[in-house]
Amino acid sequence: MTAAAFDINNSFFCNVLVDIFGTENTSRGYLTCIFFTHVEILQLLSSDIPLTNIIMAEVEEEEEDSEEEPKLKYERLSNGVTEILQNDAASCMTVHDKFLALGTHFGKVFLLDIQGNVTQKFEISSVKINQISLDESGEHVGICSEDGKVQVFGLYTREGFHENFDCPVKVVALHPQFTRSNYKQFVTGGNKLLLYERNWLNRWKTSVLHEGEGTITNIQWRANLIAWANNVGVKIYDISTKQRITNVLRDNVSLRPDMYPCSLCWKDNTTLIVGWGTSIKICVVKERNPTEMRDLPSRYVEIMSAFETEFFISGLAPLADQLVTLFFVKENSDQMDEEFRARPRLDIIQPLPESCEEISSDALTVRYFQDNECRDYRLEHAEGESLFYIISPKDIVVAKERDQDDHIDWLLEKKKYEEALMAAEISFKNIKRHDVQKIGMAYINHLVEKGDYDSAARKCQKVLGKNMELWENEVYRFKTIGQLKAISQYLPRGDLRLRPAIYEMILHEFLKTDYEGFATLIREWPGELYNNMAIVQAVNDHLKRDPTNSTLLTTLAELYTYDQRYDRALEIYLRLRHKDVYQLIHKHNLFSSIEDKIVLLMDFDKEKAVDMLLDNEDKISTDRVVEELADRPELLHVYLHKLFKRDHHKGQKYHERQIGLYAEYDRPNLLPFLRDSTHCPLEKALEICQQRNFVEETVFLLSRMGNCRRALQMIMEELEDVDKAIEFAKEQDDAELWEDLISYSIDKPPFITGLLNNIGTHVDPILLIHRIKEGMEIPNLRDSLVKILQDYNLQILLREGCKKILVADSLSLLQKMHRTQMRGVRVDEENICESCHATILPSDMAKPFSVVVFHCRHMFHKECLPSSGTIPGVQFCNICSAKRRGPGSGILEMKK
């Protein structure tokens, strides 16, 4: 529940607040006391109830009811208004964008600025001013009073209208365009509704628009439409067509119209809002269809919304598509059955077709509200901006839409700092009383007080931005509360930096309590943030107490790396077998430093080490690596093997040594090496293989050295593998080897089976079959013979198939050649004789001529051709015959 601000001028009340709340809490008491008038506070002070309890109860009730943010904010219109209302009472007020016009019960009219300062004063009457009307320009004013006086005059001109009537005039309304000469019109309302118009003779003409339905209590003029209310209902008159277009009856006829007057308000040029008693109607003026007019007005009114409210309506004003309503409230007393007047309420409601939805509701503590009736309140609004004036006899309160500053105030009050900061960041151009950074600092302080240090540190990055002084202050505050670790990961580390001492202080803190966190910071922070030597010394001091701590050693290596002491970093990495050692060597070109550490690198990771050495042969030669690995043959083999894989010709002088290394450490790769190497001494290799009884390798070497029979013998005798023997014989394709193989296998039935199954395509199987002894039992002989026959049949089928394909292709090509040679050949003046090089056709086509054209497209005069060859009647192209392209027989002889 929100109340209007209360101006406490009396030092007595201020002292009371200080006594109750103390100096620090006086503002809270000040806000609370806005719910009480001077008289109420005096009554409470004289009662037995402690004032603190009453005020605190009001505060608690307000806090409980204010979880939802209010829509409006309030302040009293003070300055000159305060002095006026001390001696007089407000009876009416009209609002213009530029100024205010206030009428009083003592017949005075005051022109005020927006702050309430008096700019002009008019003594109109000695009795109550009933209504003040202004045109849209604010240059003319109309005033009527209870004694029947009506005055219309210009604030900046001398023109005017003055008239005294014998009955009270309740309302007056100027034409909105009264300044313009052709719109000099106004209406007054008492017992009649009178229209005054100035004619071309500069005289005022009076017309009665309506009478006979009681006193007219309200008039609102918008564009060409005049709306007024009397005892019966609300009428609308179209001044342009001079027609009355509607009559909206009032709902509750039991209410006295003088005590509960009608409230009228134009939302726009065609929408009228009517509030009477507890009823609200929204009426829209529409154009009538010309086909329906007949004798009816050209316009009609449609009620778009009608609903009842809980309290009596004292005023209405539009707010976008919502309504601002001022309610007169009566409540039942707990002690007595009679009703008493409560504080008026200002509500924002959303109209619906048959009901409304309450958006917000504020009870207002206006002065002497307990003495006021429904007719004593008025609600005026400024159309240019969302300002609403609540007028009562002794008080004027201004309601404004809350701006972004007010929204942030409410969020901060509710400790919703995250939302307040976000709102300030989004609307930083529009806020006037707040600063984004100050809100952020308040948020950080709040998080620290809650103990949420990580969130507070994270917000520092966003809030403190580039303000290094604030950053340092926050760091020292986090140090004071023992939370340096929380803020460490959010410190600036880019172009904007703090003093090195700040970063060193945090590193020392981590070094004392958290080695892992210290190592993380060293990796993440650029080395130029702090004094590297000081941190190195601190790490060394800790290593004296814990010399094998791998985390500290790794971090020390990183510090050495940044300090460009790569040798020391490399030593640590090698000692720790750290994976980054190879990256360090590559990045900083430390190959000269590792020439004597190759064995260590190989022991750590042979694959990575060898790849690095081979990739940088220009920096560490192969000879140097072989020399270093001489005492570690297993590592030397790995290096030379990869070298050979990359290029068979590199390291050729070490191929002899590699034979022994392969034989010792990697026999599976020995045979591929012997096959691929062209620099390997075969005798040495044969010797090593024979010593180690490597049969396959020995067979290969013997065959390579030309001793195929010995090789085949080893396969048959030592390996006893007929398939390998047959494969070997196929590779060599030597008839003598096949003969040796058959001779060796003839007394071994399993070998004979293998030969029968495999030699059909290389050796005539009959030779083998004839040499098989009578009575020898050969396993799977029948299957082997069947396979031989199948292989033979397959060969016959393949030959026949090939023959068919060859014949078909030959026939196809012959037919193609025939079709080609049957085509005609164009002969014209551009062709020449290949013998005499004259034009093939004579210039005079009438003379007889003879031309011979060959299939090769060469052309001759017949007389230029030599005599026929050995075949009678057949001639050949001399050119093609000389180039051995074929006979080129003639295909055409042209004669004429």
C-alpha cells in the first residue's frame, strides 16, 4: 500500500520521530507518518498505546502489502498551494500542460506553475468557485461561481465575457479551439445548458441546448462533441450538426446527484468514460450508416464496457488502455455499527466488457480525509504527460507514473540487486538519480554480507570494469575477509592491469595454502603481471621443504620458461617426464641443449623423441644421434628403423649394423628390411641369418644371391612347406627348379598332393603323374586329379571364349571400316593433286579430266600417277605406301 509523501514542517513531529526511531531511522518514521494526519498523531500521543508499536505495525503492514511494485508515485503539491489551503479550501482545479488553475471556496482563482508556485491571482467572487475551464492553447479561461457569476476572458488579451445570473452556475466549458475567431463558443450549466456564440457583430448569442431535467453538474467538451450530466443521465451533443445523439441513463437513482456527482472524461475524440456512483461505462461515438439515417442523428453511441465497482467514484482519467479511478471509501467501524470515511483510493483498472481487473490500488492519506464527502474529491489529469492531480478541500496530491529510477529504487528496497543492476544497464541513458556502478557496488556489498563470495567476485568483473582504484579496494577487502582466492580468477589481466604487488599478494596466498590453485594461476596469468623473480624465489623456498613436489616443480619450470631460462626448465621437465618437454624444445628451439639428453628423451617417450629427431635432422645430425645411442642398441634400433622407413637411402652406412639390430630386437621387420634395402651387404646378412637359423631370411638371401636350388632345398628340408616351395618355384619361373621340386617330392605323398593341386598352370601334370611309383598311396589323389581336369577344362573354355571375342571384335571393326570407306568424298577447288600440287579440278570444267581419290583421302590427277603395281587393275597411294601405312587402294576414279 503506497501513500503520498507528507511534508512535516512542524519541528515537534520531527523531534517525535527522532525520539522514536533514532536519527538513522527517522526517514523510515517519516515515511510511516504519511499515513497519519497531524490530528491523528496528536490523538495517538495522548493515548496509552505506545506510538512506536502503532507506527511499526503500520510499517510491517506496508511491507507485507508491498511485495508487488506500485505503478504510481505520489507527492503533495506544496509551495504556494500550502499557504493557500491553510486559509482557504480548494473547490476545483483545471490542469494544462503549462500551468494549473485552482479555484477556492472563497471565490479566488490562482494560476500556479507545475511546482505549485502562484503566478497570478484573480478575485472573482466572495463565494465558491464551481468550475474553471481552459481552451487547448491555455490562453483563455472560463470561470463560474456559486453566486451566478460567469466570466470568460483572455489571459493575455483584454477580450472577455462577464455575466451575472440569478441562480448558481455549476459548470462552464470553453470550445477547445476558443482562441480561433470562428470558434468563440462556450457553454454553461445550471438549471439549463446554455450555448454562447459570438456573432460577426462581436455580440454574444445565447441558445438553450437542454433544460428541464434538474441541475447540470458536469460538462466536458471535446472537438465537436459536448457531453453533460444532469439528474437523469448523460447526454452528448454534436455542435457541428446541432443534434443531440444520445442519452445514457444513470443506474442508481437512489443516490443524490449533488452528493455523488457524475464524473465525465474524454479518452479521445470519440470515447467518453462515464462514472456515476459505483458504475462505470465506456461509450464510443460512431458514424451511422447513411442508409439507416432517416430522421435519426448522423451519429450514435455504443456502450463498449459497463461494470460496477466496489466504492463510489469521485474521478476518472485514461492511462493508455487502462483507467485511473479515484474512489470515495466508506468502511464499517469495528466498535460501532455506523460507517466512517476512510482514506480515498486511487486505482488503476483494466476495463473488460462486463467487469474490470484491478492492476494497482493505493490508499491516499490526504489531509482531513475523514471530513470529506464524495463530491469534495476531484481527479484531473494532464493529457501531455501521465500526471494525475487528486484535489480535496485541504490537500492536492500529484500522482505520477513511476519511471525507471523509481523502479530501481523499489528493487533496491526489496534487495533485488540483480534485477536493479540489469534494469540500470538497460536504461542507463534514461536514469537520472542512479548510477550503474553504484548499484553494482551495492550488489557486491550485499553478496559479501550474505557470504556469497564467489558471486560477489564474479560481479566485480562486470561492475568495476576499468576502474583500477575500485579493483584494488575490492582486492584488499577480499584479503581482509580471507577470500582472495574467490576474486583471483576475475582480476583484470588484459591491457588494463593492477599493480604487480596485487597479483604477487594473491600468488603468495595461494602458495601458502593451495599448490594446485597456485599452478593454475601461473598457467592462466601472463608473466608480465607480476615480478617473476620474486615468485621463483618463493617457489624455491617451498621446494626446500618439499623437494619432490611435482606440482611445484612443474610450476617452477613454467616460471623458468617465461623467464627464458629454458635449460633449467628442460631439466625439470625431463626429471618429471613431463609431456610438455617436446613442445618446449620445439617452441624455443632447444635442440642444441638436448644433444646430450637424447637417451633421456628416448626413455621418456621413444615415439615422440624419434619423430622430433627425424623432423630436425638439420639441427641434430643422424651421426650425432647414433653416437649418443651407441650404448643403448634397443633405442638405436628404434631410431634407425624409423629413419629407414622414411627414406631407404638415408643412413645407408648403418644398414650393416641394422641387420644385427633387427635380428636382435625386431625379427618380424628383418625380412622387409632385407627386401627394401639396396645397401645391405648380402654376405654379412646371410652369415647372421645362418648363425641364428633364420630360415625364411636365409632362403630370401640365397635366392637373391642366385643360389635358388639351395634356397628351395632349405624350404623343402627345413621348413617342409610344399606350398612355400611351390610359391618360390612360381616366383623364380625356372624349369630346373620345378624338376628339382618334383624329384624331391616324388617319394613324399603329401608333397605330391600339393604339387598336383598347384602346378597345373606352370608344368604339364603328366610329367609328374608318370613319375609316381606304382602302388604309392597318395592322399586325396582323386580330388587332385579332378582339380587338374577342371583346370584343363577351364583353360580350354578361356581359350574358346577369347577366340569368340577376337572374332566378334574383328568382324565389328571390319564392318566399321567398310562403312567408312563407302562414304562419299568431297572434291572441290580447294583440293590439290599430291603429285603436281596443282588444283585437282581444272579451271575450265567443260574440258574432260580424270581424278583418282584413295581411301586415305589423298587425291591425284590420273596422269600424275605412276603405272599400276604387281596386281593388275589395282593402284596404291604412293604417299601412304612410302610411309608404310598400308596399300591405300583407290576407291574412286572420276572422269569427264
